[in-house]
Amino acid sequence: MSVDAVHSVLEAVGAGEPASLEPLAGGTYNTVTRVTFGDGRDWVVKIPPAHATGLSYEQRLLVNEVTFYDAATGAGDTIPRVVHSEFAPAGPAGAYVVMTARPGRPWSTVAGELTVDETRALRAGFGALVGRLHGVTGLSGFGYPGGALGALSPTWREAFTAMTDAVLADAERYRARLPRPAERIREVLAGASEVLDEVTRPALVHFDLWQGNVLVTGRPGARRIGGIVDGERMFWGDPVADLVSTSLFGDPEADEDFLAGHAAATGTPLVFTPSVRRRLDLYRSYLYLIMLTETVPRGHGPEALARTWEAVAPRLVNALDEL
């Protein structure tokens, strides 16, 4: 994405001349640029690819992102505020979202600097923030608000079935390598889907809360969560689904500090009942299917493909075997 595209967005919103532009690394789909102005404004401009060839659910991701930030405003000042947005790619500057920047560095880049006590305090603060997010309820139904997979559904089982059907269809269309045949995976997921009927409230789910999307700010000894970013993968659904990424490739039941913070915010400890564990395996399966399938449209090279396969395929097999 050229600097000209960012300048086109700034011109469209009447922002004036920026003092600096800084491309932000870490994004895997949209192009993200930090823009600062002489008057103190500090923005992030996100622009989707001009010709998207991604997965089915990745259409109109900016709608999801704006929905997340708007819905999460009551969860605290760690959430970016949307300043401008345009969803129509045919507009003068194309589609874009402009939001306020949040302070800090990705947790994944500072984890090695943290003491045990700092990490425990951050996990508790993170859990409390996620708990507040989970208190937000969607009023129109379950699923992706961007409409990539159709209108929101009246039940979580219907919405999640559409989500898994879509990624399995993508895997077949792109001929992505899966550790089990797509049709067999579809049968396993359908056979476990009755537990989804226990979810009756469409909660705000980020679904990409790995440490790269959590900003940490403050000096050593006074670290805190500075921001939650990249809300584009959000959906209205089961809050348990977020535990798949808050403890990415780990065991959320062992994340005691996070769970304590989450319980303090929600007023209810999360109990890992057989139903919750079964739902977690459904959501793990969905995330791992996305991770394996998206390697094809994103053009991952042999080394990246091998790394993803080694990290994800065995975990998908484990989740499916549990189901």
C-alpha cells in the first residue's frame, strides 16, 4: 500500500497535513499506518487490500472492526475510538477506518522483559478487560455484523454452523491441506453442535486476543494494558470462544490470574463444565481451520507453511478427537 493511499484518506476526511507516517507491522490482512499531527492528534489508518482473495468471512472486515470499537466503548479507555470510516471501496479514497492510537507495544514483543509479578498483574488486568467486553450484548443476533456470511442468525448454533461451513468450503476451494477430510470434519463439528444451544446471549467476542493485539504500556514495575486492537475478527456469540486466543495454544483453565480478573469484572467465576470444554474444542477447531486455510490465499512460502502445519495441524486433530 503506497503512502499516496494514506494521504488520499487524510484528504477525504479533511485531516490536514500530517507530521509523520509510520507503517505498523504485524497485520496480516489490512495495511495499517500510524499518523501523527503537529496539533497532537495521533491516529491509526487501516486500509483493506484493493482486491481481496481471502476467506469468505473476511469480506467487509472493516464493518466488524467499527462495530467492535463502537460496542466496546464502555469497557474502558483501552479501546480505540473510531474517528472516520468508509466501507464502500468505490469511494474517492476507497474503504478505510481511522481510529485513535493507543499507547504501548504489543505484549508479544515485551513479554521477555516482564517479571513474574508484572506478568501476573497484566494477566489479571487483561482478564478484567475481557470480562467487561463480554458484558456487551448484541441486540440483533449472532454472527459477523459485516454480513459476509449473510444476516445475523437467531441462534448461536445456526451462526456457528454457517461459520464452520464457510471455512471448510474455503478449504475445499483453495485445496488447503487439512489433517482430516473436510467432509469428515464437518460431520464431527455437526455431531457436537447441540452444546451451542446453551448459548442464548450474543456477547461481544473479539476472537483474536493473542498477545500481538494487546498493547502494554508503562515503565517497569508500573506496566498496564494500554490497548486492545485489531477488532476486525469480532462476532456476536459465545464469550467462551475468546479463551481460544487469550491463551493461544495454551490451557485457559490454567490461566489463574486471567480467570480471577475475568471473574472480578463479570461477578461470576467461569466454571469449566463438560459443556464449556466441548464448546472450547469447537472454537479451537474453527480457529485452527482458519489458520490452515488462510495460508493459501495469503501465499505463504514453504517455510511458513511448514511452521503453521507443525503448530496447528496436531492441535486441530486433538480438538476433533476430543469432540
